[in-house]
Amino acid sequence: MTAPGPAKPFKIAAMRELDAARRLDPGSIPIRTDRAWALWMAGYDGDALAELNTVVAKAPDTEEAHDCLSVVYLSRGDYPAYVREMHERA
């Protein structure tokens, strides 16, 4: 994976560590959620949304994933989805 724009060493290192953690425990909801958040922070909105939606489908009561989804949707200006995720989180 190549980061958009100038590479930030901490982002690349973080993704390597999260990928290593995911290989050790591929079904871990917290690891998948944290990795999705890191993807969003690195500018990979689509990949982050796909991963977060997968997490929510597998573990619908995961508040952190709904919280992350709400922020991603808000940043994209998708207010109905933002409100929906906030209600899911509540």
C-alpha cells in the first residue's frame, strides 16, 4: 500500500503493525476497527468504509465501529448516514 502524497513514516509503520496484528488474529474486531480508522486517517476513505461496514456486519453492537463510521460519513458530508450511525451507537 502506498500512502497518498508525501509518505509519513509513522503512518506507514502503524499500518505495518496493524497488518501484522491482523495476520495474527484476522477475526479481531478491535484490530479491524483500528486498522479501518488508520486507513481513513491516511486518506483511504473507501477502504475504511468497506472495512468498517464489514466490522459492523459481523459485530453490530460494536460502538467504536459505529463511532468511526459516523465520523467518516460526516467528513464526506453524508449527513443522513452520519445520523444513522450516531443512532446505532447510542
